[in-house]
Amino acid sequence: MGGKTEAWRSPALPAARSGDGEPILQLESHTCGLLSLSAAYALYGLSPEEKNLRYRLGVDVPASPIDSTSTGTLHPDLLRVLVQDGFTYAMPSVSADGREAMAAHLQGGDVALLLIRRRETGGLHWVLCDAIEGGNLRIVDSLQPKPTVEPLDAYMNECLLSIVLIWPAEAGAEADVRQAHRDGAAELVRVKRRLDELEGPRH
């Protein structure tokens, strides 16, 4: 984490959510997490550029030094950046209980970052979810020019790997960067388990 803790250019904290999310179109294969988080920040009055999100998330640095394709946004970095920037988070399980928690969170006016397995390719992909209405999720996807609608149950059963609910922290709350990093590492293990479930038995 060297250098990344204080690498933002603005100490601004999130304001109350305003408006609806809009996709920031993805031009690079590994920036879906950065762009989904950037779209979320815009809703809370924060500038992704002033927060230096790209550098602080480390999206251009391979997770594995021997695999140049292992770039992108990982949970430990995502959660660290969120708490540094004045947010708090919860990660309900991808289950019936998680479904209820996410629905209540969205109905309360805040947003969720979702890691999914794309139907089209099977690849991992981050999206922003900013509303629920009539059992349907409003998805802000950096690969789509406009927000799309997905049935909650089908999306959870077929695509969803991880749910990160986010909202502004209480004034004066202290960022626990180390705990965020630990929580993110634990979620990576759960994502691997969920991915194995979605892919089914190997022959």
C-alpha cells in the first residue's frame, strides 16, 4: 500500500447521493472496477480524478508478477480506497439473506458495486447497481452506453459473485484501512468459491 494511502489530491468527503448513475464507457479491458467506482463517486459529489482513483486502486499493476493479464480491481484495494475516502461498506452473502440486504440498501437510496460473471464470456466484471424497482435492478455497466435492467433473482443466481454495499460513513468515523484490506482478502476467497459453484463440476 506504499504511497497509496495519501495519494488523493482532494480531501473532500462524500455528500448525500444525488441523481442516477450513468455509465463511463470502458476502452481498456481491465478498468471496469475503476469506472464503476468512478460512476458511484460522481453520485456522491466526488471527483474520481481529484481522488486519483486509478493509481490508488492499482488497476494497472498485475496481481501476480508472472501474469501480465492479472490487472484490474481487487477487493482489498477497493475497500481500502472506499474507507479512505469517507465511505463505509457491507458485503452480504450471495444468498437469500444477501438479496434482502441489497434490496433494502438500494431502496434506502444508496448503491452497490457488484462483481459478476458475464453471461456472454464468463469473464469477471464490475458493475454499479444504483436502484431496485419491482424486483428489477438498475445496472450501470461500463460496457453498455445506457443503464440496463436485470431481474434480481436471475441476476443473483446466474451472474453475481460479490456484493459490496456502500454509503457515506458517519462524520468523524476513522478509516480502518487494515481491516478493510483483511475484509477484502476474505471476500476474494468467497468469490472463488462462488465462481466454482457457477461453473459447476469439471469433468
